[in-house]
Amino acid sequence: MRLQDKVAIVTGAGQGIGRATALTFAREGAKVVVADINDQTIQSVAEEITSSGGQALPVQLNVASSESVDAMIKATMDWGSRLDVLVNNAGITKDARLQKMSEDQWDAVINVNLKGVWLCGKAAATIMAEQGSGSIANASSITGLYGNFGQSNYAATKGGVIAMTLTWAIELGPKGVRVNAIAPGFTMTPMLETVPEKVLDDIRGKTPLRRLGTPEDIANAYLFLASDESSFITGQVISVSGGILRL
């Protein structure tokens, strides 16, 4: 198995891409810390893993709180004694046009999608640097590459994640820690449930592969970055988007 005996944290693991990633990692032999702000969903995902013979630790997490992140890292180390992989997947949207976006909408998305990635990355990097090994995979988005209507806050965070990823790769590479980012395209997760089907059809039409992504498509990319197969890859942004080049 590709992640045998590795200890991995997946944030935002209660649903969507995070859930698929946690299940994929467990199936490949990892001990998975299932972290999310929603306690019910993490319990469900952890039970799904353990009932299939895997190992999982559910941890309620607010990524925007340094105290909560520190508590998660402590629980991880108490449980697994090391940390090999961090998938910084947790994220939210609060969309509005520039002129109509409130300060609260801006702050909420920045706190989760950018500050949260920084807090989790900082905490994980400390452990990994001491070990002399580790892989951090950050969730960006094609919105961070191309922008998107009504998503000033979300696009800013996802562009910021790319900038942090490149910086961390430079800083942590000499310590044996790899840092990369995944930029998903439009993926069928709860975030898209409110998008009209007409809009989704338009997106499919702009996508060379003529379909939306699945959570498993993204999870498989995270699996590659978490595994030793990507041992010479760092500072990269991998677009998993079906080839879409504009929004």
C-alpha cells in the first residue's frame, strides 16, 4: 500500500474532497486524523474507515484558531507519534460581487482559507522539520489562477495559498519537507449544490474533458503527493481541472 504506516492529517475531512481523501489515504494504509469543525461528520468518516479495517482519529478542528490547531497536533502526536502528511483542505465560500461583499464575508473566508492553511502548515512544519521528512499539500483552486465572478475573497485566498506553497517549498526543502498545492477545477461537492444546472452545463462545455470533477479525482492527486512516488516534487501547483483554461 502506498501510504503504509504513514500518519496523515486531512482538514475539512467531514465531506466532499476531504472525506474522499481521508478514505483514500486509509485504504492505502495511512493512519488518518479526520479533522473538521463538524463533529458529527468526522465521527461518521472515522467510523467508515475503522469499519473497513483502517485506523482513524476524529478531531474537531477550527483551522482559524491557533489553540484548536495546536490541540489537533498534540492529539495527532499522542496517537500516531509522528506526522508524515498534512492535507490543508478545509475551505469555505461566501460569494458576492466586489461592491456588495461585506467585511464579514471577506474576513470569514480569509480566516479559514488563508489563515487556517498558514496555522496548520506552520504547526505541521515544526514536527516534520524535526523528523527530517514530510509532505504538505495545500488546497488552492483554478479560481486562484484565473479569478472568478463574485469570488474576490475566495480567489484572493487561493492565490495566496499558491504564494505560500512556493515560499514554504523553498524554506522547508532543505529540511526534507515537500510542499505542493492542488488546484481543483469545478468538482461535485456540497459547495456546488446551490449552483444552477444551466451554469454547471456551461462549465462542462468549457472543460475539454466535458465533465465536472469528482472528489475522488482530487483525492487521487493528494495521494500521489503524499506518497513516496512524488519524492522529488516540491513547489508545484498541480491543476486537476479537466483541462479548463478559463472560467
